[in-house]
Amino acid sequence: MIAKVKSSTFIDSFKFELVNPSCNLLKAVLRDEKGSVCGELETASFQDVEITWKGLNDLPYGIYSLEISQGEDKVRLRMVKRI
């Protein structure tokens, strides 16, 4: 496992923690239920093992999937935006 999410529900931001940080590029993609990309995040700096993804307040409420990849490792997590 690359990362774990602090909470699977969010309002305008969420945090995830890197389990085994390495110097590889980390890419995170947030998709809605239809599979459309709602946001992307890339970072190569792992000074912190906890990453906060902000600015998600414009997304509609619903179920999303968070895909995190680092090199060949990938993980898909279910996220819920709520009130």
C-alpha cells in the first residue's frame, strides 16, 4: 500500500498519509462516479509523509474514487463528499 486516507469523507479538502515514501513521483487522481477526472495532484517532494489536497469545495456532493500511484504501485480508494 502506498498511502492511506485519514478519513474517507471530505467537504473541501482531505489528507492522506504516505506509508512508504520514496523519491518517485506521486500522482493522485480524483474521479467521479462516471469516471471523469475531477482533479489531479502531482508531487515529487516528500518532506512530509502527510499530504493535504485542498480546493475541493466546488465539487458536487457524491461518491468519488481516489487513485494514488507512485512508480508501479497503485491504490484506489473510495471517497465521499458530504455536507
